[in-house]
Amino acid sequence: MKSDEFKRKLEQYQQGSLTPEEEEQFENELEKLDEYQNFLETEMKIEVTKNEYDPNLEKRILKRSQLFAYLRIGLSTLISVLLILPTLNLFTSVYYNAGGDSSKMNVLQEITETVIPITNPNVELENPQKTRNFLKAKYSFDLYKRIGKERTFIASDNITLVLNHATRERRNVPTMMSANPPLDQKAAITRLSKLNEEIVVELFIVFNEPQESNQVDTLANKYDMDILWRAVKTDDNEHEDERFIGYPENFHREKGATSAEEEFKSSLAFLSKHEKLARSISNNKIHSAKEKLNYIKKNGISIVGLSVTGPSQEILSFIKEQDENISNVYIGGEKLWNWQTEEK
């Protein structure tokens, strides 16, 4: 039924001018329209319900999405780490251990065991341990010194090697020179004179003028004391007492060496090939090792200082005999009698 016709029929229906048959037919049409209207209203309500905005639902959905994203990232990272770790361990092992005796780990150990004795009077390296971990190699050890006949713990130390760069944990090792003030010969005599004869001591003695090694032996052998370390003149420059290098009395770095002096020369030759690492491990005490070696080859070995230990009164007598040839004396540790005289 067209719109104009429907309007006309609606007016006639309101005026009561329709025939009974037409009125019944129009009422049927109106009922159909009512049903259709109800259907449309129902559908509209359903559509409105579907389109309602629920912020809580949205938050739950976002949180769930974030959780799944984090889980995926975490799982991916874990898998990557598990795959990378064995690779890094393999690389670290090969990099630091390949080459046998000339491997980076063994070279690090040999440099350390050479540097420590020649840069630290009366200091011995003990209990070495080698470890590797994530591109790093570490060489750990304990340091000891002798007072009388007893060994005394000084400190623990380690060298860390990352690829070709070495770092030492301790920038300064406590030694006689770093831990005690220098005394002139007269003050040292006064100090030692006050000690009981049952006391053993360690000292470092600096000479005014260099002395031949056999000359030092001749003087020292008159007294009941042990020479532990000899400082060597390696150039014509003036040096702080703490910057001396030298060699311990019982120096055994290489098999077949004829004397401690030869060991010292051999050590300088070895360190000249590893100047950078030697400088780092020695806290810059070792530099220009080749020049020092050439100086010694040209001028021979002259002693500019001694580290000694023994009964206080024996060492006192040794210092008195030096007349004016001592510039500084460093008196280190003291202990009750632990001395057993050995025949020289």
C-alpha cells in the first residue's frame, strides 16, 4: 500500500467513513504494522546491548595481552641465554687455554710469578689458582713475607685478564717501604738499640752508593742474618725507594739457571716481550724492561738496597759497620725469637 493511499485510508478510518469490509481490511494492516514495530524495537535493543562499552573488560583484555607478550619475551630471552652460555664458555676456554705453555692463561701466570718477586722486597707468592668465566681469566694468589724464620701472611690478590687487558685488584701491596717511614742510619741504630735481643726483625736498607754483590755477601756473612732480596741498579736515574726492582735470594723462575742474578736477567728478557701486561701487573713498576736489561749487560749488577731479616742485635751490628753508606732504613715487622742459626 502506497504512502498517500495509506494516509487517505487512515483519515477515513478515523472519520468512520470506511465500509465495514474496508475497515476490517485496514485494521489487519495496522496489526501487521504493530508487529513489525515491535520486531524493530526488539532488534534495536539487542544491537544497543551489543555495542555497550565495558572499560573493565577492556582492561582485562589488555592485561592478558601484556602477560602473554611478557611470557613470550621472557621465554625467547631464556632460550637465547641457554644457547649463548655454552658458546661463550667454549670460546673462553679455547681463547685462554689454546697454545699449551704459550696460552694466554699460562703466560698470565708466568708474568705474575715473575713480576711479584722482582718488584716486592721480601714478598712471596703462594696458593695460586686459575679460573675462567665469561670472557675473563683470573689468576688468584696469596702473598707472604718472612720475619725471622717464620712466614707471615700479607694479603690476597688477583689479576683479571679480559682479552688482552690485565687489571690487578691491589694497587698497592703493603711492604716495608709503603707501611713504614724511612730512617737515616743514626735513627735506625737508635731504634734497633732499644729492641730486646730476643726480637727478630725485617728491614730494608738503602745504600748511598751501589755495591758489588760479592762485596755485600762478604759483609753480611759476618753476621747471623739472612739476605732476602737485593735491589739492583738498572739505570742512572734517581728512583723512589718503593720503585726499586731486584731479585729474591732464592730465585727459581727457570730450570737450569746458574744463579739468582742470571734468573733476574732472564726475567727482564721475558718481561720485555710482554711489556704492557708486565706494566699493568706491576702497577707501573716494570717499564722499559729491555733497556734495564741492556744497562745491566753493559754495567754489570750493582746492589743499591737489601731486604734482610734476623736477630735485631745482629742486624744492628751490620748497620753500624756500614759507616756512612746507608741513606735510608725501613724497619718492618718484629717478632719474638723464632731464629735457628744455620751455618753459612
